[in-house]
Amino acid sequence: MFVKLVKDNAPRYGTSNIFDVRNLGNQLYDVLRILKRLSQLD
């Protein structure tokens, strides 16, 4: 799970979906794509 803080007049935060192999939607490929993209950043 990822948490994102948005600094605004009133600070607020949002959470991401919980990525799990057992998730029926199986978003594993989305996670792998994001990790691959992050590994390519310098």
C-alpha cells in the first residue's frame, strides 16, 4: 500500500489499492510495469 500526502490549505492524504497476488483482479502486471519503470529512472 502506498500513501500520498497532498499539501494544500488543508493537508490530506490518499491510499492506493492493496496489491496482492491473491487479489481477484490480479493487478500484478500493473505492479511489475511500475517497478520496471522505476528501475529505469536515474
